[in-house]
Amino acid sequence: MSVLTVLLLVVWAVSALGLILLVLMHSGKGTGVSDMIASTMYNAQAGTGLLERNLDRITLVFAVAFGVCVLLMMVLYPQGVIG
């Protein structure tokens, strides 16, 4: 495998795992079960501050990195063969 392939696969894996963790760190904003549980423990306005905005930005960066890696792998290896 080439250095570019290894680098893309490492960035792809790190961004995928980071994206999963970051999405799970977001507060629930729906009317489902998570909102019912969270509304009793936290204030409804607690997640609108600076921390939530920074978490949104970091999640967006990881999502863009993941998407770019997917597109680059599709362009560089269209047949699905690495090596």
C-alpha cells in the first residue's frame, strides 16, 4: 500500500470514531425518551452556550474530514481494490 492510502485510511478511521463520539456527546433536543429523562436533570437552556457551539463546530470538522476521505477513496480507487 502507498503512503497516501495508509494516511487516508488512518484519517478516515480516526474521523469516523471521533464523529461517533462527538454525536453521542450532543444533548438531546427532541421530544423522545432522552428529552424526558434529561429535562428532569438539566435546565432546557443549559446546552445553548459556548460549549454546545464549540461541540457543533468540532463535529462539523470531523464530518467534513470523513466526507473528504470517502470522496478521495472513491476517486483514487474506483474499483474498490486497495494496493
